[in-house]
Amino acid sequence: MNATPGSDPRRKHEQVSCPRCQQPLECRVGSINLCPCQAVVLNEAQRQYIDEQFRGCLCPDCLLTLRTAYNRLEYDRAITKLLYGYEPPR
């Protein structure tokens, strides 16, 4: 990374568009704890589900929507298994 004099590469912020909704957002890759996406807690399975569909930073609203979609799919799979004794394919 090429830093200009006086700049701090750890504070790099990048204006990007959410690949799902195209809304602009500020990715704070240099200060990841300050990035808007950190407000959405994802477990490893949810993160993998999202990574399979999108690359790059997503806005918090889309992360919440995708987390909910994943949870709904897992709920439906669990109900199907309980009711019919098998897991539907993923």
C-alpha cells in the first residue's frame, strides 16, 4: 500500500456500493471495528451463506436481510426434518 506523507494507512476508508442494493456505503477496511457492517453479528454459517452469494462489503440492511433469509432456510430445513424425517438438499 502506498501512503502519502502524513497519511495513516490503518485509517483507510473506501466509498463503495453495496453489491446487493447498490446503496453507497463507507467501508472502513483500515478500521474494521468502525465499519458499519460490524453492527450485524453473523455466525460462521451465516457468513458462509452470504459469501457464496456476494463479494465485497454489504450494507447493514442487506446483511440483516440475508441473515434473516439464511435463518428462515435453516428453520424450514429443521421443520422438514422433524415432520418428514429427512433433510431437504441445500
